[in-house]
Amino acid sequence: MATKRELKKFIRNTCGALAAEILLARAAFPSIERKAVHEVLIDAAALQNASLTKVSVSFDKRPSDFADKAEYNKARHTYFAEAYNRLLDEFDAGVCAIVKKMNAALPEEVRSTFKEAVSE
């Protein structure tokens, strides 16, 4: 992501897509438990909220703390790159956990229907 704005849009769109998928699955297959759908929706909202609060980070050093401007810029770049990668890793782990919950929410007859459709 080039900017914070794009990163925030990515997080919102991904969490929104997860929520929409479970709601569409519930509409298509009423045998999916409402409680499981509710849990996935809450997890998606919590992931979005937690990730969006972690987007805005600040570098706590000043240019005067370093010998020269190049050293400051390098340290600042490294700090933000690590923070960004850590955020994306945590977000990815959260998305994987939600997808596993979504798959577990599907009843066996729905899973077998999907397997048959794919094998044809």
C-alpha cells in the first residue's frame, strides 16, 4: 500500500467482504447456524477496528537524535516498514482465523454439495 488511505480502504473492503460472504452463505443455506454467523460478523468487525487503530503509528525519534539526516531517514524508513509488515501479518492471521470459522460454520451437506460441484 502506498498510503494510509489505501491501507485503510483495503482493511475495510476485506472485512466487509468477509461479512458479506457469511451473510450470503446464510441466505443461500438456511441450515447455517445464526450463532456462527453472528460470531463471524463480530470477529470481522473486531479485526477491522483493531487493524484500523494500528494503521496510524508515529516515529518517536527526532532528527537531532541522529548524526545526520540520512541516518535519520534510514531509521525512520526501517521503523515504518517493520510496523507495516507486523500489521499486515496480524491482519492476515485474523483473516485466516475468520475464514476457518466460516468454513466450520458450513454444515456437512453444504460442504458435500460444494465438493460435488467442483469435481464435475
